[in-house]
Amino acid sequence: MPRCPHLAPPSPQQGFTLLEILVVMLLLSILVAGAVLSIGDGGRADRLEQEARRLQQLINLASDESILQSWESGVMLHQQGYQFARYQAEGWQLIDDPMLRPRQLPEDMVLELHMDELLIPLPLSEAHFQEQAQSPQLLLFSSGERSPFELVLAYRDPPELAFRLYSPMLGPIRLEREAGPW
């Protein structure tokens, strides 16, 4: 009985199809593109933006707490970090809240404070701040008002990128990315 050619068993392949080669090339190009993008600046810009957004949100949280708890609070800044305090009869006391705990910036980042278009010198560290027994530089009032300020968060070396927090007396705190030097 004659066999039909279309029912014959398939012969083993001798190579790859064009579609298989294209799929492998596409996957390799995606992997290479991902590697190149992640190497870029080592994620420095993302880390800086993350720290700036954290600071912005924590100041907003402390401001909201001041309104809800009817207390006056503030932000104590130093070049390597910041902490939150509230005013009590004994004077300024650190806020005992895990969310508003003292924060240290990564070693390669630094803060700058500008008020009324003047650069305000910040203590070098928390220890220097404690030695001088200073009040907070930024005040957050129970009325919802706050000290107008500009905070710059940048890398120490080289400062080619910075994030600036703008805060009016009332209203939202704006976060803007800047290319240095500023």
C-alpha cells in the first residue's frame, strides 16, 4: 500500500529556525541593556532621590503630628543627618516615635540649609549639635505653618547632582532635581 507523503514521520532538524535565533537575540539584548543601565552611575541618583523623598515625607509627617497633637515641633539638622524634636516645658526633647527617630545620611551625602536666600551653617554632626544645645533650625507649628526653607541634599564629591526641597510657610513641600554646581 502506498504511503502518503504528508503522513511521513518528520526528519530530525539539523539546526535552529530563524525564529529561535531572533528570540535568543532579543533576550540577550534585553539583558545587556539592563546591565548597561544599572552600571550607569551605580544608582547614585536613585539613592540621592530616595533620601530626599524620605526627608520630605518625614517633615510632612512631623508637621501633621504637630497639628494633630497640638504641639510645636522642629527639625534639628546637621551635615550628616537630622532628628525631630518637640517643645515641652523642659525645652526641646527628641520625639519618641520610631518613624521620627534620628536619621544619619550615607557618608557620601551632605545637607545644606538655605533660609531667606542665605546659607545657614549646619553643625558637622549630631555630637556638635548636642554640644551647642541648639534649638531646631526648622520649626513646625501646631497651626500648620512652618519655617520657610530650602534644603539641598547632594553628594560630597563631586556634587554634579542635587535634590532641593522648597518649603513655603504654608502649603506642600516641593522636591526638585538639580544639576550642579548650584
